[in-house]
Amino acid sequence: MAGDVRLPLGVSLSSDVEYRPGRASPYRARVRWIDPVTKKRPSKSEAFASEDDARDWIIRMERAAAQGVDPNTATMRLADYGTTNMTFALRGLEAKTTDPYLAGWRKRVVPTLGHLPVNMITNGAVDRAVHAWIADECSRSTVKNSIAVLVRVMEQALRDGIIDRNPARVTGWQQEYKRAEDELDDPRSLALPDWISLTTLADALVARSSGEYRGWGDVVLFAACTAARIGEVSGCRVGDIDTSSWTWTVRRQTTPSPGGLVDKGTKGKRARTVPLIEDIRELVRRRIALADNDPDGRLFKGPRGGRITTAVLRDATVWDEVVAKLGYDHLRRHDLRHTGLTWMADAGVPVHHLRKIAGHGSLSTTQRYLHPDRQSVTNAGELLTRHLRSPRHNQLRAVY
């Protein structure tokens, strides 16, 4: 396929699609144009799995070119576009406003969406990003500032003609925040009821996955029994496992970044030690053997050796369909962590030990996993402690 589009400045844009057999993405779409300043002829290309996708990409390039936007700008990733245009995006704001906006950009927007081309960011992508920030227990003001700076950057892209509408103008996130808060108030309600339910889920996910990859079931069992986040499970290395004491030192987690998936420190920035119960020790031995006992080898990987994320696990196992069929429509990947912490609390693990295993910054967060009757006893003890330490009580004790 070939075609020409005449830009307003008189620049000619040519395009073609080349089929290259034997590749995972065999259709290469390419556009060329003559730079009106340098007179050089740069080009831009992308590879796609289907010819229709390649043609759609060229149409987007032609649409951008018709508005005077060169293909390099039209395909710029959000992180790069924001770096280049942040001054324009934030013009008119006071310093007290720009500081939290820039923090939201660096800490949340770029790690979550920065790797995507600006013209590929959709309402759905923004919705999922906001939900992830809420799930990470970011405050309302933090989420609001992160959305606000994203809206402004995307508004600049709209003015530049890269997009035809602003997908960052999402609504209803406050209601989603309220729903997440309600769940955090009662995380026990999100837990699986027992071991049989967990193993049934793991087996069903494996059966539904392509090639029935056993690793997906291993991830689910390991995450629930260690009360870990999926990102932490993905970041686990063989060297983090101590098979003499049967413990796992949680040191890192796999998270999205502008350049793709990276490993970084745990959410609380502190390493923690988690027990490995007898029921999963054979699983751990098998995973260590699969990693050739390499201390730097990942304990859990995808069927092609890639890193695991909650989205990868969801898509590879058709998670939503499987859990709905089992009667757990509410169940998300993070609820495996809720399951583990609930089971440990019911098993009688002292709340201060449970807090360390969970890596919670606040004791009140851990207490939500206690059975209501047990929590009332704990709260009564804390009330007595505060009473005995009160200044009035100490004065009375001094008198007597």
C-alpha cells in the first residue's frame, strides 16, 4: 500500500506497509516526509501483528500530518511529551500548585502511563491507572493532583493536534475511591474461605490458560500463602528464599515504568521476612529447580520467561471469567493477599507479628484482618493501656 498526504506547509508525507514473514509482528508501517527546515527525509515506522493495525497507524499519522504535526511528535510517548511540554501545560499556575502536580507526574503518572504513546492513551487506560493509585492507598488529594496534571498535559496534546479529545477527563473516580475505602474497612470479606477454594481456583486458572501453564497456579498459591502482592511475587529471586528456616525475605517488587517493567524496593521501602508454610514448600523446591538454583534467578516467570504483573496474570488465565464461574465475582488478584492475612489472623498470629509479615505502616490497617470478636479484645487492651498512661492516672498513683 502506498499513499501521499500534502501537509499545510507543503511537506509531502508518503506511506507504505511492508509484509515481513516469520516475525511476531510481520506488518511494518512506515511514513516518510521532507523536513521543511533541514530538507532531510526522516522516516518513522512501527511493526504490527495485522495489516489492519498497520493501516490504522498510517491513518493516524496522516491525520496528524494534515494538522501540521510531524510523525515523531505524533508518536511521542507520554513521558517524553510531558518533559518537553510541561512548561506550557502548567502555565498560569502558582508554585504552590505546580509542586504537588509535578510530584504526581513523577511518582504516579509516568510510572503508570509514561511508556504509552500520547495518541494511544484511552479513557480505559486512565481509569485503570486511577484505580491502581487508589488501590495503592494514595490519598484523595494525591489522586486528584495526579489526574489534574495528566489532564493538563493531555490538553496540551489536544492543542497540538496529536489527539482529538482529552481521555484524562475521567469522572466518577471519587465513587471508586469510596468503594475502595469500603473494601479496606473490611478486607476479611474479600478473602477466599479455605484451602480447598484456593487450590480449586489455582487449578481452574491453569486449565483456562494457554498451554495449561502450571506457573500461573503456583503464583496464586504462593501469593495467598505468603500474603504478598503479585508484584512482590514477581520480584522474588531464588536467593531470597531460605530453605533451612523456610522463610522468604521480601526485598523488591515488579512495577511498570516509562521503559517497561522494572524491579524496585517494596511498597514500604523496607525488606520483611515472611514464613513459607509446609503446604507450599514442595512448590518452592520445584520452582528453585526450574531456575537451576541460580540465586539471581526469578522464582516465578511467565511461560516465555517474562515478568509477571497482575494484568498479565489476569489476561493469561482469563481471570474474570474463571472467578465468576467459581462464584467469586468480586475476587481480584490483590485479594490473594487479603486471603493470606485473614487466614493468618484467624490462625492466631499476634497482631504485631502480622503487621511485620504484611509490611503495614499502621497497626490499624493490620487490625482490620482480625476477627471482630478478637479485635474487640485487642481494642479493649489498647484502651486500658492509654488509660494507665494518662497524666491523670499517673497523678493519682503518685498520691497513693
